[in-house]
Amino acid sequence: MLTALSLVIGALLLLGLAAVPLAPRAAGARLVHGGCVAACVLLVVLAIWALLAGGGAVLALPFGPPWGRALLALDGLSAWFLLVLGVTGAIASLYAMARPPARPGAVPPYPLFLAGMVLTVAAADAFTLMFGFEVMSLASWALVAADHAQAENRRAARLYLMMAALSAACLVPAFGLLAGHAGGFSFAALRAAPPTGWLAGGVLLLGLLGAGSKAGLAPLHSWQPMVYPAAPSHVTALMSGAMAKVALYVLARLLLDLCGPAQPLWWGVPLLVVGAVSAVLGALRATLEDDTKVLLACSSIENIGLITIGLGLALAFRGADLGPLAALAAGAALLHILNHGVFKTLLFLVAGSVLASAGSRRLDRLGGLIHAMPVTAGCALVGIAAAAALPPLSGFASEWLLLQALLAGWRTGDIGFQVLAAAGTALAAMATALAAAAMVRLFGLVFLGRPRTPRGAGAHEVGRLERWALLIPAGLTLLLGLLPGPMLALAQPALMALLGPAAMAPAQGFALLGGTGEAAAWYLPLALLAALAVAGLLVLLAVRARSPLETRRGPVWNGGFINAPDYLPFGDPLSQPSAGGFAQPLRSMLGTSLLAARQRVDMPRPGETRAAGYTASFADPAFGWLVVPAARLRDAVAKRCETLRDFSVRRCLSLGFGTLLALLALLAWLEAH
Amino acid sequence: MGKLPYDIAHLLGGAMLLLSFVLLYQRRVQAVINAFAVQGGVLALAAAWQANMQGVPELYLTALIAFVAKAVLIPLALRAMLRRLDLHRAVETALGIGTSMMAGVAVVALAILVVLPITAGARAIAREDLALALSVVLLGMLMMITRRNAISQVVGLMSLENGLVLAAVGAAGMPLVVELSTAALVLVVFVVAGFFVFQIRERFDSVDTAALESHRGEGAGDGWRGEGAGDGWRGDAGQDGQRGGAGQA
């Protein structure tokens, strides 16, 4: 099994190499992405095999870092994330096969990106994990920077590289602290010596910063809304669907597994707080953004936040010795990782299809696409309903479990944590509701109503292969929504890897089980589906019975305005609500305090002939408080370093000499003590 | 083995260190080259003595290479270059002679402080040889940074390499390959350095490296700076990323 896995990694690397000559031709690019589809399907098979058969074995590769050999292993946790990676990777690669990226430069890094993620997930020592993580970061940077002709893409790629450097600068010392304490890099050695005291605190802080910045947790999330639109659509789908999950894998592996089971209750608090803030901030921004990909990126931040809440709760419950509840929270997180991976991949691919077909990402230039692209619209509806957490789709099942876990927060017995859990419940519920509003707005503006531009009116349905790349994840979203119980049973080894051998998945048969004992709540998706079907049938029959006339199609309601003149064939654009208009209530309710939203009405005085104006804007606080000062600091440092460039040869040499002397002096001093 | 062989090995190592100091205070290029030639000869002697002492005949070859290259060929070449450049003037020092001597003494003290405790478990001869070799290396570096003259900088580099070879021959069991490659490396370095000296001579009519400094980064440097100002993530360009374009329009 592990040999097959290492062969897949090797094949992906070779594919990346072969892609260099193949990429300029469309057929070659198709071939490369087809190879990625095959590799990802193989990964799914391997992951399911490992989850069912259980794989504790460690494979030592015949090469590795200077002090040893690289180790690979597929325990439950790795296998679960490998499953997510394989599913999303296969879908995204299939889409790329149907619609190869416009730039040949975006083809070769793609297999490397996949290989880096597989290596990260399958690593069994800290060095291999960090190596895979960095390969993933660099390859995805190359993908983001592939279309570097546009200044905004260059800027996004630069910010992304900075963030990748930051996450490496935090994760390497985090693993270093653990390894220095344990005296070895393999996971077995790290597990055997769990950190305590300030060491554990340092690992928690660095791990949260490093993995959180990669996953897009507040306040280090501001790169996502810039980077996701810059990358090709299938890459964006993979970044949100798989890469953010790989970052969460590192977080879970580091904090829940490698730091040992004996960590105290408060360990969950930072994760809970950061997750809740990300969820609300992401969801609120998603209701305000007017670019499909940016909106989806913000929704990703929200979902990553929810997953982090789940991981934090699992840590806290484990610290409070509440095993079943920890399993409930961790199960919610794991299930949401899979569900979000699938439906967010679907939604990003839909955004890509809409961009290619209707020519824009901006909500104000789309509209009415349900007529031109019915299959895409149907798939989008499935994904959007899942993202809005509507039953019986997949998003509902995992978010329901998460809310059940949050509602059980009072059972920890610590008053501070009880209050926090209550606040977390409120915030998570608010985030879910805001996400639903954002998704309704997305679907309404893109697919319903009238086209807003002539280009949008000329949209057409996507090709056959591309249609499959949308239909498969839509089908999976439905299926995962109906079968959360079996999926959690499949995730049982992952739960055991996180919480110890006693953990039991919160599921029985096809049903999900929230809570324990008498307070347990049940979620039966199949029964719910049957009830919904019966209700729908009844409504249909009732409507049929009440109105025997045939259905007729009338003109689109124009919002109460008078009919547009003939020279406006798509209707008066002003009589259709805009993205800003939809966002208005939430912007003035929540945006002013959380996102510094501002609006200005420029009303001409009576008698003036100029047009009235209205401008509204908002800014993410993390941007102004973190990114801008960081950029300023970087500029100052760069200016300082400029003087180094003007040094003479002699002064450069003296710099090296001085450093050498200082190191020697340090050595002498260390020996003396 | 008696005590005498150790003493002779130390004597030769100490002589090399002494010659490093000699190199450091010479004011004339001619004298610098002479001192360097003597140092190369002493290095050859030290290597030959080690070959005798350790009973490793390969080290005789090292000694021969050191003698031919460092005591004869390179000094001759340097002298020829000096004649071609018609340079018989004094070395311009960046640091005063007295100051550089004091710095040299401090550096040697540091080297001994570092090496002796680290190698507490090793053979006595290796320990002190290592300390001497490290001192020679550091003094070579010091020479490179206290001189402005290109030829003395080249000599400093090669004296540094002498220190490396001294360390290599002092450690028993060092394969010969290393010395051969280092010797070849130094020759290459020497050729490159000589080439540079000629280039400098041709272009600027001087072997003072300071003349290079005013010609660094023309054209390319300006372009780089221009790009940085053009589309950089300037601190204030942030709000919604449209400022860069707006500034042009």
C-alpha cells in the first residue's frame, strides 16, 4: 500500500517533469491532467483501503535528509485527508482536462502541487512533512503567478509567497521545538515525548500561526480573497478544497496527535476563538463581496473557521476527559473537511465555468444564466444549498454535528469555557446564517433574473467533459449528505488517531448521533429525505388540484418598474437589484462595526444638473492592521538592506569575517560555560 | 616516538603562523610575495615532516605540490605580473599596521580558545596543529580585508588556503584527493584573480579595487529600483488594490 503510494508520488513528480515539453499543446496539457485524474483516483482507492484495512506500517524510503531516511505512513488521519485530497484532486483535474489553463506555465506545477500535498499528508516524520508542505507552497505559488501579466496577479502572488514564508517560519520552529525535546524527527519519537509547560505553549502558538496562515484563519486570512481569483479555476478549487485542508491536517496532527493526549482544557480555547472569528468574518465578507471567486474565498474562510472550532472543541473536551463529546466534535470537523472539500471544489469550478462562458466574475455583470446554462445552474444549486447548510445536503450534516458539539460545551464544568462555548455557539450559528444569505445572493445574482450585460446574455452551456466535472461533485454532495453515518464510520480510524483507541464515531448506521446518553439528538438524513419527498409530492398534488390550467411562462418580473424601452433588449439595468443593493442591509447592520463599511450619498442640490452618486466601501480590518504595517516594515527593511548592496568588496568580506569571528567567540563562550 | 617529532611539527606550524604575521605587516608588494613564497616552502616542509612522522608516503606528494605551486610557481607568476604591471609601489593598507597586528593577535587567541577545548579528546599534535591552522586561516582572511591592493588580497586568499592544507596534513587519515583538489582549486582561483587584475589594469589603469566600486550596478541597478517603486506593495497601496492603476490614469 505504502509502496503504491510512494509510486504515485513519484509518478506525479515525473508527470510534472513531462509536462514541461507537453504543456504548450492543448492535447499535451490534457494528457498531463488526465494523468493527474488517474493518480487521484488511485489515491482515493488507497485511502479507502487504508481506512478499511488499517495501516500502521511505516515505510522508510531509501533516501531522505542527511541524518536519516524519509518515512511514509498511512494511519487513519492521513488516510482520511488523503481521501479528501484524492476526491477534490480528481474532480479539479477532470475539469482541467476539459478546460486546460490558458497559460502553458500553469501546467507543470500542477502535478507537483498534488505530489507535495500527498507527501505532506503521508509523511511520518517532521522533515518529510515540512518538505512536502514547502513543495506544495512553492508549486501553488507558481500556479498563482502563472498569469503574471496582470499587476494584480503579481501582487497576489507576492503576498502569497510572503504568507507561505511566514507559515514555514512558524511551522519549522514548532516542529523543531518538538523534535529538540524528543530527540528525533519521526512521529513515533515525537509522540513518545509530549511537550509540557512553556514548550507546549510555544508549539501551540507557532503551530496555530503557521498552519492557520496557510489554511486562512483570521487574522492571517487576507491573502485568500486576493490569491484565489488570481489562480486558474481548477487550481483555486484545489487550493480551497485540498490545500487548506492539508494545512488543517498539519494543525490536527501537530496539536491533537503529536503533542499527546494529556494537554489541558485551555488548549482548545485559542482554536475555538480563532475559528469563531474567522467564521463570522468570512461569512460577513461573503455577503458583501461582488466577485464570485472572492465571495467563495470568503466562504472558505468561514468553513475553515467552523472546522477549526470543531478541532478546538475536540481538544477541550479531551482535556476535560469527555471522550464521547471529543469524538463528536472531531467527527464534525472531519466530516466537514470532506463535505466542504467537495462542495467548495464544485462551486469554484462553477465559478470558472461561468467566467469562461459568461465572461465575468463580477456579480454585476452576470445574471439569468439558468436559461443559458441549465446543467451548470443545477450543479451550482446543489453546491450552494450545501454551502448554505440546507438539509438533506452534506453541509447540513456536518454543521449540525458541530452545533451539537458546541451546545454540549457546558458539560466541561469550567465556567470560563462554558461562557466561551456559548459565545462560540452564537457566532457559529450566525456565521452559518450569514453564509446562507451569501449563497442565496450568489445564486440569485448569477443565475436568476435577467442578464446584466450583452456578454452575459451570450453565455452557453459548457462542454460534455466539463459538465461531468460539475455533475460528479454535485452527485457526491448529494450522496455525502445522505450518507453521513457511513462516512463517519469510515472516518473511525482517523478519530482513533486523533483521540486515542477508545474514540467512537458519533454515528449509528445511517444516522448521526449528537450528544451522549439521554440528551442525544438524532439526525436521520434518509428519513428527512423521505419526509421532504412526501411533503414535496403533497404540495405538487395540491397545486395541481388547485390550478388545473397548464403552466405558462411569463416575462421576468421587473421589480415593479415600468417596462424598458425597445433599445434596452435586456431590460433596464437599473431596474434589477445589484450586488451592492443585495448587500446593503447586512452592510449597514453588521458591516459598519466589523468591516468599517462606509457609504456616501452625493445628492445634487435642487437645480443642479449633475447626476447623484452613491458610493459604498468596506475594508477588512486584518488588511489595515496587519498586511499594510507588515508591508511598510518590509519596505523599511529593504531600504536598509539597499545600503548593503553598495558595500565595497572589502566591507563585504569584513562582514563575513566578522560573522565568523562572532560565531567562534560564541563557541568559545559556550565551551567556557 | 620521542618528543622531538612533535616539537618539529609544532615548530613548522608556528613558523607558518609567524609568516602569516609577517604577511600582515609588509608594506611592499615585493616583500609580501617573498613572505608568501617562504610560507609555501614551510608548508611543504610541514607536509613532508608529517609524511615522515605518520609514515604516509602520499603526503610527500602533497609536500611536493605545495612546494612547486606555492613556493615557486605562484610567487614567480605574481612577480612576473608585478613586472608587467610595472608596480613597485607600497601596499595601501585599509587598517593601520599596528592595528592589524593587534587584531591578528586577538584572532589567534580566539582560535586557540575555540580549538583547544573542542578537541580535548584528540591527539595532542592534532589539537595544536588545528589551532595553528585555524589561526593561519583567520589571519589570511584578516589580510584580505585590511589590504586595498588586489595582489595582496590574492595573496591573503592563498595564505588562507595554506592554513587549510596545514590542517589537512595534520589530521591523520586524510585522503590525498582533498589536497589535490584544493591545490587545483587554488590554481583556478589564482588564474581568475590574475585575469581580474589584468582587467582592472586595462580598464582603470590601477590595481586598486576601490576603482571598481564606482562602477557597480550601473543600468541594471537603476532598472531594479524603478520596478520596485512601480508596482511594489507599497505600505499605503492597500485599500482595495486599485490604486496602482489609478495613479497612472
